[in-house]
Amino acid sequence: MTLPIITIDGPSGVGKGTLAQWVACKTGFHFLDSGAIYRALAYGVLAEELSVDSVAEITDLAQQLPVRFLATSVFYAEQDITAQIRTEAVAAIASQVAAIAQVREALLARQRAFAQLPGLVADGRDMGTVVFPEAPLKLYLTASAEIRAQRRVKQLKNQGIDANIPQIIQDIVARDERDATRKTAPLVAAQDAVMIDTTELSIEAVCQQTESLLWEKGFLS
């Protein structure tokens, strides 16, 4: 029997994480936040004061990455870094190290190891194209850069962090360009992915659409 896997891909700020956690709760499946793995690696790069150009050192760190997940918390060498990996500084480094082919290869087996019964919901940028191309249900979320920037600014303000929309938009566009044009596992929708534009949709509406797909594909009964 093929292991039930649901992939949810797309750029940052489209609602992937929220939807993925909702689907995991709805189905009772395991949850993989692949972005958190890359962000944990980026945190390690900053903590170890490595240069983003040092491919060998970063690849070595990726192969031995001391990260573990406990519920919604992320630990690096037993230190809780859940809040730290959500900063813009870490996100920028994560996008850069994610473009390194050797790093993606080093983390591939770790991501695939999350696929266990009763099933898996995988959130990321290449879950449906590279990590789990055999997944029976693939979703690809998108939204305008302006809306994504507004969501990010609101999120940062809720954390007590000042941010301005023009700068966030600039960061988002640059990150999208870097993710979409990298040679290894570029950000692109799988050919058989269901596209959902969340620009004008509430998270409730996105969940409602997804629930219909879950019933249609037999993930709910």
C-alpha cells in the first residue's frame, strides 16, 4: 500500500504552514515543516559564524545538523530556537543555503524519514516535485507579493517587531527570484498539483477547499 502523503508547496506568506497543520490535525497524519529544517541550518550557519559561500562547511553542518522537533518547538543542540528561526535574518540565510545542491542532497533523507504511518503532511517548496513526487495529493499555494508582505508585517507586529511593507515586499520578491531560479529543486508547482491562490481567501476558505479535496481523494472517511 502506498503511504498516504499530502504535499503543500509554495512561496513564503501564502499560508502553507497554517494549512499544513490544519490538515495534519484533520487527518491525524505526521507533519513535516521542511522550511524549519532549512531555517535551523541557517541558524547554525549564523551561530557558527560560517560564510554563506563556504559550501563544504555548510554541507558538513547539514549532514550532522543537531536539530529535533518536539510538538511545535524546534531545538538546535538542545536549545529551543523556535522563535529565532522565524526572524527575517534567518529566513534570508535559509533561502541562500537552500540553493546549495549539496545541502539539499544532505537533507533529503532526513525529510523523507518523516514519511511514516498513518501518513504525512509535508510543507515546503519542493515537497511535491523532489522529496515526495509520488504523493497522491499535491497542493501549491500562491498569493500576491503585496498581500504576503501585509501578512508578514502583521505577524511581526504581533511579535513586537517593527517592519515596513516596502522593505518586506522587496525581501519577498528577492527570495522568490532566488528560490525560483536556483539550479537544484527550484520553486515550481508539480504538474499534477492543485493550485490555490490565497490572495483574496481567508484561511477558513482555503481549509474548506482543501477539505473537499481530502474527501475526494479518500483521505477522510
